Amino acid sequence: MNCPRCSGWMVHENFYGLEDEYAWFYPGWRCVYCGEIVDKVILSNRKVVSRPHRRS
């Protein structure tokens, strides 16, 4: 997979965190050159086309 930002090399990575009493985990991809992080949610949000707001 190539990085969408810099076309660099993406590596699979598991991201972990701790928030209050809960731990979270999600798999994703990270670019070794620029640090771009991509996962399922990020990719699906980028596919959403925003509509321009109409002024009244």
C-alpha cells in the first residue's frame, strides 16, 4: 500500500490507547516516511462527499 499523502511505504500497525478506565485498540496503516495514519474509519470518511452550503 502506498501513502495517500506522500506515496511512501505504508506498514501495518496496531494502535493502542487507554482512556479513563477503558483500553482501546484498532488496526491501521502508518507511513514510515511522513507518519500518515490510515484505518477503515479514516478511509470511509474520506469517501464522503460534502455538499456546499447554500446561503438563504
